[in-house]
Amino acid sequence: MLIVLNSRLYTSFIERRLERLLHSAYTEGDELTHRFRWRIDLFFERIGAKCFTLMLSTARSVAASSSARTQGPLVWNRKTADGGGDWYDVEAGGSEGAENERTPLLLLSGRGRNAQLSERHPVSKQRRNQEPNKVHPVALLLMLALLAILMLGIVIGAYLLVLQIDRPWPVSHPFFLVERPAWWYHSKELQTAALDRAAIKDVIVLHTHTGSCFGEQECLRFLQQTEDRSWAERNDHIPYNFLIGGDGNTYEARGWKYQHGFHDLPGKNSTLVVGMIGDFSQRHPTDMQYAELKAFLTESIRRLSLSPHYKLRGIVNGTQSTEDATTLYHQLQRWPHWGGLVPV
């Protein structure tokens, strides 16, 4: 900017000076005076041109040294490691100085200039060879950002995939499971036919046709009594896979590992039998029992012990004059996956 301003000021000064000299020369009419003044004008013009050239060169040198101190984009100086004060000027083309300062890009071409600089500055060459192995911080941040976006996409895709799993309904009631050791009084573990968990596609719900229980201890005694009655009548263990009490707990009988013990019900290797403790021919189970049944179905799917495309079924006894568990099935028929009644 300083160079431009000085050049414009000097040009305007010279133009005004020439106009005055010419005007005075033609008005006076003296040829000798005209020649004398013309020579004086030419002398001052040459002196001005020299001053302008010197001023331009000085300004360029000051600008180059300033950009070198501030490490600007115009001139980039790199000092050698031995501390000897040897500097390389990119714009000036090395140590040629003023000879090449006006045409730095035409001094050397490509590989020739790099080879010459490498011979002069072996330490700088070694540093340049090591620089490509370094990771720039901005590039590293970009790589980390892309990796984070990729991981976020994977998480979102997995979440959407999980949402596509067919569930019976959103369950707000937590699942409470009381395992078999809480009521099992035999010295040995339950031993009966194993159940293929991957083949379970049906859930049969029935009531126990007995009194209800509304406390954990009361329901545990009921399971022990059912176990004793089953041994006395059929010489077999408790036939249910699970029982749901009026207290909202699920009690493990044969569980997800073993086949149910009802000989008149179909699909022993593909069916879970869930008993609702109580008599529900004329009255509904408690809301907690319904909610716990929903939680049990969802938990069975989560444990991969029930197909997401299962069928919920009930039973109907054709030998009885009245329909069994009518009130219970009247509610279950409104649920998803209802598959109808199974005659026994």
C-alpha cells in the first residue's frame, strides 16, 4: 500500500512539474531559455526516477523482512538446527538476494530447486522427510468426527432394528419372578422332559379353579400344596410352567427348561402353560395379574424362550355344561396374538 501511494504521489508531482515547465517555455518564446529549462527538467526527471526506484526497492526489502519475522505467507524462513543463523528465503530464491527477488518462481523449476536446497540444507531435508509421518491435528479431528458419526449411525440403525421386533405391547409393569428354590422342598432338582426353547410358539393360559392368594407366603404354600397333590394323584411334579398370583408375582414351577405336565394339552415341546391362581369363571383376575401376564410374555421373548410371533390360547372343556374361565378369556380375547380356545 505504501509503494502504491508513493508511486501515485510521485507521478502526479512529475506531471504537474512538466506542465509548468512546458507552459513557461512556450510563453516566454526564448529558444535558449526553453532549451535550458528542458535540460533542467530532464535532469530532475532522471533524478526522480532514480529516487523512485530506490524507494521501491527499499519498500520491498522492508516488506520481505517483516513477513519473515511474522512467518507470513509471502516469505517463509526456516532456520537450521545448528543455530548458525543461515536462513532460507523462499521468495528471494535462497541466497541470491536482490538478483532473484523479482522473479522467485522463475529461478529454479520443481525438482532442480528442491535438490539444490537439499544440498545446501541437509538438516531441513531431514525434517521435511519426517514431516509426512506426522498427523496434522485438524486431520485427526476430522477423522475422529467421521468415526463418531459412523458409530452414531450404527447405534441408530441397531436401535431402529430393535424397534422392529414384534412385541405384544409396551409393558409398564415390571416383571417379578420368584424362582423354584423359594418353595421347592425336595432334595433333588426337578427332573422331567426337557423343553426346546427355540420351538416355543404357543402360550396356554388357564386358571387353577381354586382360591386366590394375595401374598408371597400364601402363594408359596399354594405351590407346595399343588406339588403334593400332583404327586398323590398322578405321581408327577407340578404340571404348570409358571403360576401368577394375586400379589402380581410370577412363580416358577417347571419354568422355561421343562415341558408342561398336562397330558390332555397339545404341544408339550412347543407350549408354555401359565396358570392364573384363582377361579375366574365368574370374576376377573386382578389388574396386577393381567399386568404381570403381559410382563411375563415380554420377558419370555427377551430371554429367547418364546417366539415373537407366538399365539395366546385358552382351553374349553366340552364335557362341562358351563364354560370354564369365561371371564378370564373374555379379557384375553382382546389382546394381540390371541389364537382362540383349545378343546380338551
